[in-house]
Amino acid sequence: MAKDRLTKSIRLKTGSSKSFNFFVEHIHLWWPKEYTWSQEVLQKIIIEPYTGGKCYELGPYDLRIDWGRVIEFNKPNTITFTWQISDKREPVPNPAKSSRVQVQFQEQDENNCHLILTHFDFSHHGEGFENYLQAMDSEYGWGYVLQNYQNELERF
């Protein structure tokens, strides 16, 4: 079977509680606008902070585009959500055809933590999922997104 997951990790100079809160509550500050449907007219990107919460962006005229659901919310340690975005960067309404993203915050001490992101179940995206996984594992995938997160967290 082909590889079906990727893992990225970064060390953060903040504790897990602040890091977790910034990831969830301030995603609109760090998520790259060029990685949204609305791009330069993006109003906000949101992760509702509870199990069953919606992940979506608000574009012009409050156009809402859903891109996932929170399936695990264990503040300040873990959040897992569906990744309902196709390899063509289009919304996928059917959660059975989505992958999953788990983000763990492992406290080292009150001023440092380790973020581990695992994106798995790529095969749920169907034929050609290997190319999607490879793209998300590239410097322009999760590596870029997490670097943006880390840079904005340090400024926050």
C-alpha cells in the first residue's frame, strides 16, 4: 500500500496553552490568504472550538465555504479535523471522501512546546491521492503553512 500520511513538527517558544489557542482562535491571523478560496477578499477563517465545530472561511458578502469539521477537541493538547479539500483545492462536501488532520501540542515547559501535525487518510481523496500527499508534504504544503503559523505566533 502507498504511503497514506505525513507528519510535520516544529518547536515553539510558547507553552502549549498559548500555542493551541493561537492555532484555533487566531487562524485568521496566520493562515496564508493565498491558500484560501477568497484570497485577498478573505474576511475571516474560522475553526469553531469544540468537537463537532465547523471549519470554514468567510469571503465577500459573507459567502461561507466549509472546509472541515472538528472531530476531536482536547484543549490545550490536541485538535483533529476533517480536511474536506480536494487535490484541486475545491471543497469536498462528503466527509467520507476527506482526509484528517491531527495537531498535537506537547508541553516541554511553560515557555516551550512541540507541535506535531499528522495529516492522514489521504487515500479517502481517491485516485491520485499520492500526488496530493506529496504536494502537502512539500515546502509549499504544510511546511509553509506551519512556518507562517510559527512566525505569526512569535509576533503575537
